[in-house]
Amino acid sequence: MKKYYFIAVGGALGALLRFELKNSPTLFQFSDPIINLALTILFINLFGCLILGSLNAVFSKTERISTDLKLGLTAGLVGAFTTYSTFCKESLNILDAGYLRFFCTYVAASIILGVGAVYLGHLIGHHILHPVGKNLAIRFSIDTN
């Protein structure tokens, strides 16, 4: 039952973060608000992919983090921060506005760069975050098993 609380809190935080970034007037400065919103959603989704890849890599290397916290951070926080339905809605808005070339670029970039961001996050998690965390644990005499 506790896992649902972790997911709910993470989900609320992720949704609030996405809402604030999506409504940020200065993130992108193009004249067309459709393009600004699409690029903001792309940024949010790519950043979420990077974070998810990093978290999954770190989680795969340690048993010290509870399953509840892992679910709260991945399914809750990152799951609510990134959203496939918003990506699809913005894609359709771009297409409806007549931006066929931008639509194709946006969809391709979202998928290709999203997978690349998860992979980059995976590398960061395995090669940077986990070793740094392990070294800190050793330095402060925290059991790393």
C-alpha cells in the first residue's frame, strides 16, 4: 500500500513541474505559440528520458533504495513529468496548423532523441552517478552492500 503513496506524491510533483515548465513564457521565443509549446514539450520529454535512464541505471546497481521510492521516482515523478498524450496532442496541433515539415521533424526528433536521452542517462547513471554515490558512501562509512 505504501508504494501507492510514493507514486501519488511523485506523480503530483511531476505534474506540477510539467505544468510550470509548459506555462513558462521564456523557455522558447518563437513567434508562433504552437511551435513554442511543442518545443517545450519536447524539452520536457527529453529531460525526463535522461532522468529516467539515469535513475534506472543507478537503481540497477544498488539494493539500498526501496522499491517504493524507486516507483515513486520513476512511475510517479518522471511518469507524470513526461507525457505521451501531450506529445500526441501537440503533434496533431502542429499538423492542423499546416506545419507538415515541422510535424515530421518533431515526431522523429521526439522518438529518436528520446531513446538517445534514455541511453545517455543510462551511461551517466552507470559511469558517473553510481560511482560517485558509492565513493561518498565509502567516505562516510555507509554500508554499500
